[in-house]
Amino acid sequence: MSTSAAPLADQATDTILSVNNIEVIYDHVILVLKGVSLTVPKGGIVAILGANGAGKTTTLKAISNLLRAERGEVTKGSIEFESERVDRLSPNDLVRKGCIQVMEGRHCFGHLTIDENLLTGAFTRRDGNAAIKRDLEMIYDYFPRLRQRKGSMAGYTSGGEQQMCAIGRAMMSRPKMVLLDEPSMGLAPQVVEEIFEIVKTLNTKEGVSFLLAEQNTNVALRYATYGYILETGRVVMDGEAKSLRENEDVKEFYLGVSGGDRKSFREVKSYKRRKRWLA
């Protein structure tokens, strides 16, 4: 008994986020998430993968407590951040605890400059102007493109620069964890690589944990350490990123790589059935 208790204690200590069998319903009727569970280790990068409509964004909004604004709620299960239950907190309370979401579609303040956008991220801080200015310089060091455009209206910058601004703004709140929703959406492959490299650097050098929802499975599994695959609101597969990259079903269904010849129509029907992961 004693040998099995020690790993459980270590696991609790090393986990920053724990989502435990949650169910999410919209408008008191529409069941969107069904028994979703996942964990994020401290200092880790974890990916939630799946097609559009699989429930990735809903999972992030459930964690960041943004569902109520869309008539949604967590009706079962629990969410713990640093071993404390947080699914009943307000979004700003969660930000003060160190967990913040970067929304899908970037959502910068278009009428404000890049510099002003970044400073809005420090709104909840109480550690003084000197510390905020130091962190602003740190963000410009990580995002040199933003330094070049610091005086430009955010609405007139490129999609990649707006995504960098949104991540930088989140970092200005001094988070322990960032929830990153579809960071690659609508961006050129070269810009996507640049953003993921910066995320990896922030993770390594600043110790920030990341939970990212992403349709681009190929890129996500190269930078994440662990992944969860969602389909129709359920976790259908999870594992180490390397293991998922090498899984034949993941290769076929999400990476577009097939080991055999092209399928016949009869085999395609079987393929579609098998894609339900026998759930």
C-alpha cells in the first residue's frame, strides 16, 4: 500500500491543472462535453486535439469560467487549479490566481496600439509600475516584431502580429498557466512555426504551463509533451505526444498519412466507422 501512495502524492504535487470528468450543457439542453478529464503538469505543454466542433474551445472556456457568458455551465465534475477547486470562481479571480486564456481569433483591441494592448494585460497586477515596465521589455524581447510595431494600432497589424500581441498581453498578467485556443488559425505556416517556437521558449525560460486547443495536429504534437484527442465532446485517445505521432489511427485520421494503398469505397465506410475510436 505504501509503495502506491507515494506516486499519487507526487502526481498531485506536480499537477497544475486537473479537469475531472466534467459535463457541459448549453441553454440547459445541449450536451457538449461528456465526461472529459485531463491533467496538465507544472511546466508542461499539453495539447487538446480534434476537428472543428469536437469540444476543444468549450473545454478551455469551462476551465477559464467563460461559459456563463454564452449560456453554458459545467453541470458535473470539477476543475482544480493548483489543487484548489476553481470552477465556481469568476474569470478575473482565476486570472489573479495565475490562469488566463488567449481566445480564438486573437481579439486584440483594434483601436489601441500594440503597446497599449500589452499594458491592458497588467490590469490585475498590484506590484507597481517598475515591475510592469520590466515585464513589458521582457515581452518585447520575446516578440521582436511587436517592438517594431509598438506604436501601431493593433487593428492595422498582421494576423501573426495580433496573435503575438494576444499572447504577450496574457503574459503581462504574470500567469502560471496559459490556455491557448487555436493559435495557428488563419496564419501562414512560417508564422505558425514562429509563434510555437516562442511558446516553447516561454515555457522553458519562464516556466509557464500551456494547454492549447489546436486543429493543426502535426504542429501541436511537435511542441506538446502530451495530447488528448476529442471527438463529439469526449476524450477518445490520449498519450505522450511521441506516442500519438506514431499511432497509425492518428496518422491516418489527423495527419493525413496512410501506410497502405488508397482505400476502396467499401473500406472508406469502414474507415469512417473506425474513426469513432470504438467509443
